[in-house]
Amino acid sequence: MTTKYTEDHEWISVDGDIATVGITHHAQDALGDVVFVDLPEVGKTLAQKEVAGVVESVKAAADVYMPVSGVITEVNEALRADPALANSDPLGAGWFFKVKLSDASQLDALLDETAYAAFAA
């Protein structure tokens, strides 16, 4: 499984042609306590960098962007019910949605962990 990062502070973990997407530790730190998430519809096709959802905290609201193009296959209903999962476990139980990749080559333009850490520093 490969994990990549965007400059908009999303992470994407790829397993075959399905990828799981969420926000990074840096993003949830900057937002503060997450109180609401708006997740995309299952079956919706979205292009890379298109807004897929919204995360709202006590301090601000931020768009969640598609790291790659694809079709939404699943959303995290547990996150919808308990948005604080985005704070407590952003890289695990706090994932946002899963997407079936339409162009895996788009992953090549994303940051690896080392490059993202340097970018976010």
C-alpha cells in the first residue's frame, strides 16, 4: 500500500485501483476541533483537484480536494456520525472516502511522506 500527500493537506493511500482519502495531521492541527464533515455522494465521478467535501471546525471551514480523478465508492459514515475522528485518528478511523482511480499516473505528481513533511514544516 502506497501513501501520498497533496499540498492541500490530503493523504491518499492506494491499494490496487482503490484509494482511501483523508486529511493529514497538519490539516487537523490547523483546523482545530472538527465538528462537521460534508462527504461526497457514492457513485459520483470527480476530477483531480475538484472539491470532494468540506470539513468544518470550531475555527474554520476548509474544502477537501480530490487528490486524483475517480469515482467515489464509499464514504466513512462513522466520520459523519463522529467528526472528531478526523482529529483523533486522521490517518486511520478518520478517513473521509474511498475512490476508484481513473488515472493512476496522477499519483506520480503527489508528494511522498518525506516531501510532504518538508512542505508542511
